[in-house]
Amino acid sequence: MDAETEFAEPRRVVVKVGTRLVIDTDGEPHRDFLERLAGEIRALMDDGIEVVLVTSGAVGVGRRLLFEPGKRLRARERPSAAAAGQPVLMRYWAEALDGVGLTPAQVLLTQDDVVNRRRCMRLRETLEDLLGWGVLPVLNENDSVSVESVTFGENDLLAAMVAVAITPAELLVILSDQEGLFTADPRTDPESDLICRVEPGEDVSHYASGAGGPESLGGMSRKIEAARTATDCGIRVVIADGNAKGIVQRIVRGEQVGTCMLARPRLPSRKAWLAVHLMPAGTVVVDDGARRALTQEDGASLLPSGVVRVVGHFQPGDLVTIEDAQGRDIARGLVNFSSDETRTIMGEHSSRIPELLGREGPTEVVHRDDMVLSANEATQA
Ligand code: GLU
């Protein structure tokens, strides 16, 4: 099929730009890049396409402002560098966007904001409002409050989670200073080839080599992991060279540039949110019968009778992983009972729940609507 016609034009695109595109190694802005991308974004918006921008660079700018150039930042220094760098980074973007008549709106977030359903919903409303008003949301991690348990790790994952769960998009464009994914590191191996197309679910992680720069955390392997998060939920990803002229517009039009990672069928919004929810509170281990029931085409809910073991402490409404007896990850979902209650009712028929718990309750441990199969299971089902 002709690449021009293969993909429908997206209604919404999330564009992620890496530190090296935005600033040079001294933390000074690449104004040509900023102005060019601002122009591209404006052109897309004029065509009725909604754009969400995810930008790195706060740490790199802050490093210049607070420390000597070239200093290797300690983990403790990154949040302060980001706090000082973020407003200046925004100023660079605001100046470039102002040149094309666009207003940016800064949104800083941590993974907690996606995982917490209420905060996620509020964030979605805010971003939908901004998009509706023709304002460009400009996102970055809130690095100054981001501790290990809530950090996205890097902005590639942030962008993927936003595209999946916050402002559902059809396309995620990850721009860096590399043309895409190569069979080997192109900076050291001249024989390496660009991988143009990755099929849904295809594992290309072994091709990833090369780390990110000193301020960036990404590198190609993290880009691939993040891309996989998006493609598993139904969002196509293109990894491409941000310095190429008209790059985002070419990608949006369906031109073959960079590495295009094709998506699995789209997950409904609530299931997509579950799929990117990276912090399960515990594990429910199920028997083979339950495993088959969950993974068949019109999969069933998880009933207490299929549960054989409960690991961890959780409360009703928490996210749990559902594993089989061999420790394979089958699904994840929102559990209806606490870990203690689940231990009490496991192996029992649902009709005994009121008697065993002394209260009426749902009949399923995890309802089908609150469950998403892991990617491997989804292929088989
Ligand atoms: N949030 C970091 C920054 O603004 C970038 C993280 C990353 O490299 O992905 O500098």
C-alpha cells in the first residue's frame, strides 16, 4: 500500500522533543529549531489538527543557570536545575510560539497525575479545554517534586502516557537528533540501517543502543519502551529526526520518514488508562480455569473461585496484577475487595461472599470492564 494513503490523518498528535533539539550543550536555545517547530505546529492547527507538545530541556537550561557548563549533575541537583530551567525553557517556547501567533500553556506533571484516576480526569479536562481554545499545551515532567516512585523516568514515557490516557491521540511523534531506530548505533557503525517500519507487537528492543545526552534520560531503548506502551494501546508512533525540515507535517501526512511503529487495535479509554497504570498494589494469582476464562475471546470477569493466592496489601479500587500459577502476567485490573477480603473469599463460590464477609458486595474480584489483558494475552485472545 502506498505510504501516502496508508494512514488516516490524525485528529490529534502528541509531539515530544528531546533536550538536544531544544538547546545546545551549553544550555543555549536552538532558536531555529524552536521557530521552525512552532511554525509547523501552527500549520497543523490551522488544518484542524490538535497538537500537544512535550518538551525536555529544563534540566539542561537550569544546569547553565545554576552550575558551570559541562558539569555532570548529581541526582540531587536535577530537581533544582529543572526548577530554575523550566521558566526559561518556557520563555524560549513562548517567544517562538508568539512569532506564529500561538499561546502556550505550561502543564507539569508526574506519573502520579496519570495513575490517580481523579487527577488524570482533571488533567484531561484541562487539556481538552486548552485544545478547544486553540491554546498549545506544553508539557514537561514536574522534576522538582518527582521522586523515584512517581517519576516517568523520562519524557518519552510521559508523552506515551499522555497520548494514551490523558489526551487520547492517534499519533505520537518522538523527535530527537537521530533519524530513527537503526540496526546498530549509527554514530559508531556506518553499516547500520534505518528500520523504517515496526509491526505491532514486534520486539525491536535488541536494536536499541546509545544512551541519551548528559541532561536527558531517554536514549533509544527508553524510546522503544515508551513507543511500545503507546502502540500496545492503539497509538501509532514515529521516531524521527527533529532537525529535518517539515518533519511533523510530513509524518502527519503519512510520509515514510524515520521509524514508524504500527499500533495494535485501539483500546477503549478506560482500558488504556489501566494499561499504562504502572503501579499495581498487589497480585492475585489464578488457576488454569480462570486463566482460560479471562483470556478467551469474550473474556469473563475474575470470580473468587478462580483465585488461589493473594500477594501484597491492597484496598478496593486498587490496581492489581493477575498472574497464573506459573507467574505469567495475564492481566491487570481494579480489584473490588481488599487483599484480606480476597484471601477470605478465594476459592469460594460468589454466592458465599455475603456470608464470608458479613456484607453484600460485588460478585467479581475484578470485573471485566475494569480489566485489561497483558499485550501477550491480547494477541492470543
Ligand atoms: N524533564 C527533563 C527536562 O526537562 C527531561 C527528561 C528526559 O530527558 O526525558 O530536562
